[in-house]
Amino acid sequence: MEKKVIIEEVDQEELSKYSFLIQKLFAAIFQKAAVSKEDKEKVFGKLDEEITGRPFKVAIIGQAGVGKSSTLNAVFGLNLPTSDIREGTTEIIEKIFPMRDGFNLSIYDMPGLLQSRKKDKIYEEMYKEILPQCDVIVYIIKANTRNIGDDCRILKEIVLPICNQNSIKDNLIIAVNKVDTIGETIDPDDPELMWDGIKNVPTKKLYECIVKKRQDIFAKLITENLVLLNSETALTPEQVVFYSAVYEYNLGEVLKAITKAGKRGWIWTATVGLDIFKNKNK
Amino acid sequence: MTDIELQEYNQLTTCQKEAYNMGMKYHPDWSHAQAITYANIICINPFPPENNGGGTGTTPKDIFAVMIEKAEEFIKRDFPRIYIQVKQYFVEILKKIKNAVVTTWNQIIEFFSNL
């Protein structure tokens, strides 16, 4: 399978405003605890390795139109055109975004399945090769989809087994995007079910629909044993997040899930993620 | 329901018991574990509060607290000996963050600068 690496340009001036808070946190704690210089150097050396030693790798999976690019833009501070992610390709494309001070973000565009039997087989092999390398795996579902059965099947039969086989179940996040459009599937002519563009929040009626939709999607994920408390193989409820990338609604929940993800999710938050989120929420 | 399951059920809040019962009513095939999971999810509203819907949303300090917990895990996993020395400071900072009446980023940054 062909593998292509693309280095993308990032606005360095914008990013130079950020600082790695985590280094300051460790420095403050080590000072209070009177940690020896030698031990401090060991920890900071390892921390530097985590930050600059290899890119922070994210796999983003989803069918066409689920909002992969808008999610990457909103959550990871990128500026991708919404048509940037190519569907139907059988190449593995890794895009590396140099963020700042040697910290790089690496994105794998992963096509959704259900295209054709032949392509699905190729994509499944692609998942098996790429997902175990990733620090965070974001599987995007559209909130306005009437039936998430196909996504559940892909998650249950392919994605989650790969994660469990590689002991990276904690790296997986189910991201339910486009909660702003739920009303359109109920009554596209009802203005009370539209997004309140002035306040940039859902209307009260739409809000109630979002809460109800969240319950329905969780009921389905629980029925499929994809989400269960205290399970060795299923996801926790906190690994499922509901948001709108376009309206940057509830992104805090997404960032919290990324922070909790696997062993390195917090590295993203502690280096660049927190600053991006902070600037969006001024 | 087994005795253990009944004990677990009895520990649920009123809201969670209602959700548990509703889950079982609409999904009679569910196991106790599935219904308990549903009950725990339904009584939490993770959406931002500015919609009259009563959600709490994720605040900056929530994200900050998770980040510090994960940083603590990193030290504990990779430097167990050093962790013993610094453990109490992580506990203190997390306690301060969780109890702090702060919501804005500026307050969080100020809190952090004063560590």
C-alpha cells in the first residue's frame, strides 16, 4: 500500500504566542518538592521526548460529509478547506503540521467504510496498519443520521477490535458532530428547531432535541455493547462526545476526551490544545 | 436481579433509578450492566448552560484538572521513585483546582501563575 507524507505550512506567528504550560507546572511542583537537579533533568528530558521526539498522531475516520475537515479545523486549530479530505483514495496520506518549538501534529485522513466490498477490504487493512500508531483515533458520526447502525457495525466489527487487539481502546473517541442540524431531520421548516445564529447556541426546542438524540445514540451504543461502564473491551461514556464543529459548540467536551485519551492525549492539551481552546473561548 | 445488582440499583439516585427503569422498559434484553450504564449517562447533561437547558458544559478548570491527572499518571508510570516525592503536590493542586471558584481562562492562568 502506497504511503505519502505531506508537510503542511502553519501560521508560526500565531502559534508563537503559546507556551507549554506543562513545563511550568512540573517546574513549580519540582521546586516545592525539592526534587534534585538530576531527577528534574530526567523528567524534562522524557517530557521533551514526548513533545518533540515524535509527532502527535491523530487518525480521523468517517463517511463523506460527517465533518472531518471542520472537526480538524475547530479542534486542532487547522485551516483545511472543507473539501480537502479526499474520499475514494486508497493511499495512506499522513499530513504533518509543525505546530511550534518542535511539536508536530500528524493527521491521517481515514476514509469511512461502506464504499464497495473491494475498497472496504483495502481500507480495513489501512486501519489495521495505521490505527495502532495513533495517539488519538476520532471516529466521527453525523448527529442527524437517522440510523447509526452502519457506524455501529464498523465500530463493533472493525475499529474497536483493532483497538482492543493493540491495547489502545482508550485512544478511541466517538465524536458525534453536527448537533446543530438535528432539527432539520425533525421539521426543516420549523424555525424553533434552527440554530440561534445570533447567540450561537441551539434554541430551547433544538436543545431539547439534542439532549434526546444523545439519549437515543447512547441507547444504541449500549445495546451494541460499544459503551459500557467497567468493561475491559467497551468504551466508557466519556469517550463519546456531542458537538458542532461548524459552530464550535461543546468543543470543551471534545478537548476533555482528547486529554483523557490513551497515554499521550494530554500532551496535545498541555502543549497546543489548551491554548487553541482558550483563544476560541475568550 | 442478583443481590449485588440490587445493592447497586439501590445506590442510584432517583433520576438514575428512573433512567434505569426506562432503559429496561424499552430494552428488555439489556443486562443490568447496560441499564446501569444508561442510568449513569442520562442523568448527566454535558452541554453548555446558556440555553436554559440546565447543562453544565465543560469548564476550563475541568480540562485543566484532567490534564494535571494525566501529567501525574505520566510521572507515576515513567518515574515511580520521583513520583513518591511529588505525589502530595499533585494531590494539592488537583484539590485546589477542583475547589476553586474559577470559570474563566484568565482566572485559571492566574491561579496557575500563583502556584
